[in-house]
Amino acid sequence: MINVQDNKITISKGDNAVVRLRLMKDGLPFTLDIGDKLIFTANTPMPIVKELDSPTLVFLKSDTANCVAGTYEYDIRIIFASGEQYYLIFQT
């Protein structure tokens, strides 16, 4: 099971899931350029780290198999091809 509401992502332990991230800048859709990447980190006891070159986040069964039920923070780091970086921290 997966549920996404606002910035809260709910996934059942051991499930596969795909989340399409919607990036916005100044209220407008923002797209990554060639060479830009996203790094998603869920601060679980064994952190889940995903490096992405598109705004599609894929969770495999193995990503959540060892998670304990609970609420975790996650962050997304945008690294531009120029080397400039931005951090987005989400509390659920």
C-alpha cells in the first residue's frame, strides 16, 4: 500500500512503490536539466538513500523490509550540474 498526501508518504513495509515528485519554484513547475540530480534520504534506522536523475522515486521491497513502523523525516537534496545545492527537509 502507498499513500501520498501533501508531503507525507505512507508505504507498507515490504511493498514496492513509485512516487512522482512534483518540483516547484516560485509557484511554477520546475524541471531538472541534464546533469542535475536529486538525492532522497529517509532517516530510518537504516537510512534509505536514492540518487535520482528524474523526479520519480522508486521504493523496492528491500528498501522497506527492515523498517520499523513509525514516522520518519526525509529530505531531498537537489544538486545542479553547476555544483550548486539546495536542501528540502520534510517533517511528517
